[in-house]
Amino acid sequence: MSSATIGQRRRPDFWTWVTWAAFAGFGLFLVYPLVTLIVSGFQDPETHTWTLDNFAKFFGREYYRSALVNSLVVTLVVTFWTVVIAVPMAYFVTRFRIRFQRTMDILIIISLLSPPFIGAYAWILLFGRAGIVTRFLSDTTGFEMPSIYGFNGIAMVFVLKLFPYLYLYACGALRKMDASVGEASESLGATAWRTATKVILPVIVPTILAGSVIVFMRAIADYGTPQLIGEGYTVLPVLIYNEFVGETGGSSNFAAAISVILMVIAGVVFWVQNWLGNRRKFLMSALNPMKPKQLHGWRAVAVNAFLWIIVFVATLPQLTVVYTSFLKTKGVIFVPGFSLESYRQVLDGMMTPVINTFLFGVMAIVIIVVVGVLVAYVSVRRANILTRILDMFIMFPYVIPGAVLGITMLLTFNRPPLMLSGTVAILVIMYVVRRVPYTVRSSAAILHQINPNIEEAAVSLGARPMKSFVRVTLPAMLPGVLSGAVLSWVTVINELSSTLILYTGKTATMSVAIFTEVMRASYGTAAALSTILTITTVLSLLLFFKLSDSDDISV
């Protein structure tokens, strides 16, 4: 064999270059910033020497320890109640015929993809001190509503915004369960309750754990909701933001140390979930999936009422925001009557955040789709130790809060040779790093279902490997790619936590503008901007349903 032939065989192909390029990109914009953050947490802010003083300060003061306890308590309570609500909902929907179930699922997905801080803002409009319902009850009956602020308000907003994650996970698992499992239990004399709790529920425990971790991560990482409705109930993301950019803080090293603590908590929870899930794995054939049964009488009324009451309450914030956006305003308060004044104010003075949102979103989603498809392909079709490490890197943003990622970017790229702070580039890079896992996961999932022999057949007929991928494999991947791309797009345009760390006056987005207007009590313009964002989300979902001929987005 000639040396030329050996050299030709060893020459890296396109997919090898893709692997190394992805390694370089995620190494530079994810791993390196995280290392910088961790190092900063162990450095003295004055001398930059190695020290544990930042951590000693955190655990040595009651105020900081209470923020940690608050975060864990509210997050665990939220996770518990999402399980209590979402699992029965998923069971009823997959087990029984529900009226207008397609509409229900679409409303749940819309509720899922709307940012929690808008939900907090809407509940303030309804039940705040000057809220619509609060004023109505006070004026007509003299009844004073309990406070919506603090722990109860945070927990309620999170539960109503995050239960759809667990609901969709549980629905997916139950629909894949073979009906013979439940039939065998019932044939042995077990009641429906005993079958559900002793047979069906244990089988989907790994899925419930996976969905619970997503809920836990979203709740413990959210900044906007506790800041808007917490009113003194301080949690770690608020503490990190205040220490990093707030007037009373200003210590980036201390903020980095708190961020490290938050990352450790997220990592431990993720590891525990994997450990428990692997201990309780079940294989199901689903050759005979469960078929929904028809309910009759009071049971049908009770089940439908339970489901629709929860869906109505979960979508009430969106309805409230749209309604209040058309109310007349006088200064920062609402007055009787309807008007388009809030929208006029947006058109006159707040179009820059609107344009930025769509411009940055389009830039990010193009990169996300390209990177997501290529990385998914090498992870599935060219699996090796390098692609497994790459897959692990890509999943980091799942367990790292947005504010923490924003701080890592700002600490790392705030000086030469790569000075990105204050630019559009740093926001787009953040969105790509933070949201590309959706597209990678959905693309990889559908690629696992595509027989590689199809691609090999095209190559055997004379097509080049790259042409075979573009003409054969990529079209078959489109449903999964589109599903992940829609999720990535919607979460990008709604992103708040990391954007608050990285934006400048010229790069503010709609989510930042909404948050700022709410903090200023300018509820009219905040409602108008929120409505624009909500309509964009709904139109994105409708476009997805139309193009994919589907009523569901894979989580």
C-alpha cells in the first residue's frame, strides 16, 4: 500500500472538521468562561490571590444563607406541586377521552413557552395591591385579598408556568406504555386506583424524575419572577444579580462564588436524578398502546372540570396581559375605557427593543439550526469518545442558570484580545450556547429513528457522502429539527436572565423592556410589549403545527 493511499485515508473528512470546530466553539464560549467564573470565585477582589474568603463570607452571614434556604425551599415546594398537578393531568388525558383536548394541549404549550416573569407581572395586575380583582373585591364587598407577594406568589407563578414541562414528559411516557400492563392488573382484580398507583406510576417514575429536574432547574435559576413578586423573599439569582451589578453590591468575585454554589446545587440534583432514573429503568414495547376510554356521568364532569380549571388558571396571565394592553392609561395607572395609547407609546419610543428581539433572534436561530443539525449528526452517526464529550459540553446549559452564564460571558470577554461586552455578538453567542441543546436533542432523537442503511444506499449508488446527507438524511430529520428550532426560537425571544447581565441601551430586547417597564410601574406599555411577545410565540407555534402537521412539540 502506497504512502499516498495511507495519507489519503488519514485525511480528516468533513465530519471530523465539524467535531473539532464544535469542540473549539463550545470550548471558547462555554467551557473557558465557566473556568474563568470558577477561578474568579476563588480569588480576592483586591489582590486576585487564591482565597476561600468569598465562600466564607457567604456561609458566615445569615442574610446570604437565608437566600440559599429560600431558593431550596421554594424550588422543592414548586417541584412537589408540579408533580401533584401534572401527573394526574397526564394520566387523565392519556387514559380518557377529554373534550377539546387538542385545544387544551395547545394552550398548555403556549403557557409553557411564555416566560414566568410575565406570569408574575400578570398576577400583580390581577391580585396586586392595586390589582383589578383586588380593587373590585375591596370596592364591592370590602374584602381584602391576601398578599400575592413573597413566597406564596413566587411558588404559585412557578407552579402554573412550569407544570406543563412535567405534563408533556408524563404524557409522552404514558402514550408509550403498553395497554397490556394495566389490563393484566385489572384482570387480577386490582381497582383502577391501585392499577394507577402500583403499576402504571412506578413505570413512569424515571420520566417523572426527568421532568421534575427540568422544573427544579427552571425554578432555581429564574431571576425575573422573584424580583417582581418576591418583595423581600431573596433567592440566589436575585442575590447574584444584585452583587454583580446592583448599587449595593458590585463584587464580581463574590457574585462568581455564589454562582459556583448555584452550579454545584444544579449539578448535584442532575446527578441524583440520573442515578435514581438509571436504577428504575423499564423497557416497554408499546405494541398495544393505551386507548382512551369514554367517561360518563359525574366522573366525566369531574375530570374535565379538573383539567380545564387548571388550564384556564395557567393561561389567565396571557389573557390578562392582552386585555390590559387595550385599557386607557393616565400616567402609570389604568383608567376606565379602552385605548391603543399603550401601543402608540411602543411605536413612538420603544421600537428598538422590538427590532432587536427579532434581529438577534433570527441571527441566533440560523446559527442554532446549523450547529444543532451538524452536532446531532456527528453525535449519532460518528459516535466516539470525542462526540460523547462534546454532547456533555452541549448539555451544560441545561444545569447552569441564565444569569450565571451571562456573568461568565461578561467576566471572560470584557477585555482584550476578545472584547465582546456591550456588543450584539455577545448576546447572540449567549443565545446560541444557551438554546442550542433543544435543537441538538430533537435532531438527535429523530436521527436515531432514521435507518442509516438509507444513507449508505445513496452512497453505494454513487452519491457523495455530503450529498447523501443533504438530499436523503436532512429531509428526513426536518420534523425533529423544526421542533427543536421552534423551542429554541421561542425561548431566545423570551430570554431575560442572561440578557439583563449582557445588554446595553442599544441592545435591549423586548423581555428587558417589559421587565424595566414593570419595575417602573408603567403597566400599559409593559402589557403592550408582552402582548406582542405573546402573539409572536403563538404565531411561531401555529406555523410549526402547520409545517409539521403535528399538534405537539417534543420536549
